[in-house]
Amino acid sequence: MNLNALELSQALIRRPSITPEDFGALGVLEDFLNVNGFACQRLPFYEEGTPTVDNLYARIGKCAPNFCFAGHTDVVPPGDITEWASDPFTPEIRDGVLYGRGAADMKCAIAAFTIAACRFVKMRGIQKLPGSLSLLITGDEEGPAINGTIKVLKWMQEKGESIDACLVGEPTNPKNLGEMIKIGRRGSLNAIVKVTGSQGHVAYPDIADNPVPRLLTFLKAAGDHIFDTGNENFPPTNLEITSVDVGNPTTNLIPGHAEARLNIRFNDEHTGAELSTFLEMLCKKLAGDRSHIDISISGESFLTPPGRLSTIVSEAVAHVTGVHPKLSTTGGTSDARFIQKYCPVIEFGLINETAHKIDENARVADILALTDIYEETLIRYFDAP
């Protein structure tokens, strides 16, 4: 099976692997990696109340160091496909650009590092590999992330399987390939605030209890709070109100309940637990005893300090593109938040401008250049002292 990165990208895009369905996407990779000497493990995981998610771990070589590429084959739904210029799961190249769901996030990057790994193995020879190469591919990064990377890592730990460095192929560049490497991510906290009052007629507020003012008082205080001003590695923590709802269809009714949702993206000056305590205390103080707040933390902030791994990838990027990338912690969460507990991890991939959008795409030249960057990374990682 002799595919290049573009052809492998197209083969992956043809699989409508909307979370948590796989539709053969992992099989495309497994077949290709088996032919190229990798030992593959399919790892389906299940938790009560959640769908089964299929995952793939592939490795070649038996000794350390083990350099791992990580990513996800699952994609978000395409939305209204009539708004797409072409079918989202039929890859189409127009004017040097590959269109299809998952092109930017992140099937093309998976294709690029798969080809790069195989090229490196072929160049060195399986028997002369100066370590090991592995791929950790999940099918639920775009979903709840319960039965994917986090459980593969636990399985690896139980099997005595360790990785020494990891590069996640998430799209990291704002406009042009080579602009940005992610060396960390902010944490993410979601909260649902519910305030209970007493329903009544708007003409008789004295015999009702309107919960909306209490909710708004809390939201104003939370929204105005300055958590920090950022630091050398992270932007400031920000709180965003994402929904306010009372479910009131009429004009003359004081509602009995009011609800709001908010999200905090926080840097390494805070933990999820500390922010949870702050919100709980503020809610009780300003919204009263008839209020309740449910909080979930989808990830803590983390930082891989600039060092050998980021230097190697930066040098590989500059070697191929001529661009010296910025080291950043901006953006949303990724599965790197799980991997960072096991080894140094950074992220570098394609341009994120069209990720999750209608007519998602990736430049063909960028896909091929990214493959060269990943291969150059391997050369520098295994050759540099």
C-alpha cells in the first residue's frame, strides 16, 4: 500500500466518522500501518451511559525513547450539507485546496504524521531504528473524551507501555503554516446556575419572587471579576456567559426559575477546584439560598516549558517553511491535557481557520509540507543528543 499524505487524507475524509462513530477511519490507518511494519492494537472502550468508542495504538520498535504522534479521527457534524460547495465526505481538490470535513481538524495531519513515520522507518530500516515510533489515535476527542485518549493512556500504563515525547497534530496555525506551536493549554470550567423564585403575576410582584434579578446580580459580578492579568506563558483568564434562560413564553408572568450557563478558560494561576469554590461562594452570596450551581471541569491548564521538544519542532518548522513559529498556549482544550501527565507534549498541525466550519479545507501544499516537518522532527529528535 503505497499512499502519499494527500491520498491518505482523502481516504480518511471519505469516512464520515462523526463522534463517536468510526465508519472505518481507524481501519484505513490500521491497514496502512500493518503493511509498513507497525504492530497495531484496536482498543474499544465503554462506560455505562456512554457509547463505545474505538481507538488505535500502533508502535514500531521495542526500545526507548518512544516518540508518539497523537490525534483523533472523529469529526464534528457537517451541519447543513446544502451549504457546502461539495459533499463534506467526498474529498475534492479545487485550486490547490482539499475540501472535506476533518481536513483541518485533523485528518490531514494524521495522514501527514503517518506517512512521515513510515518514511522515517523506511529510511532507517526497522532493525536500525534508534528507538520506537508510536501513534495514539482516538475516536472521541470531539465528544465527551471519556472513552478515548485518557483510557488508552491508562491501558498503556497497565501494560508497561510508556512514551517519552508526544506531538499532537491539532491545527495550531492562525493563517499560515509554521506560525504557531502550542506548548500548553488553558483549563476549561463549565457551570450551570439555577435560581428559584416564586411564580406570579407581574402586576402583583409583592406576592411573587422574581429570580431573574438575583441571577443577573450574580452574573454581573462574575462577569466583571478580574481573575488575573495573564503571565509570560498564558493570556488572562476569561469568563464568558453562554446562555441565560427563564423559559417564559408570556409577557405578564414572573417566572419561577431562571438559569444561566457560563464557561471559564483559565491559566496556570488557578485550578479548577479554586475557581469552583469562588463561583459557589459568589452564587450563594448574591443569588441566595434558593440558588444552585453545577460545575464540571473538562481540563486543567498545563504547560510544557520550552525545552528540547519545542526546540526540535521549531527547528523542523523553520527548516521546511523558513518561518520561526511562536510558542503559544491560546485556543481551546485538546487531548494533550491528558497526555501531559505522562510525558512532554506539544501541538503542531495545519491552519485552524476553517476547522468545524462549512467548506472546511486544507491547502495541498501545506499537507505535503507538514509531512516533511514531521519527518524532520523525527530526524532531529533521534539524531540530536
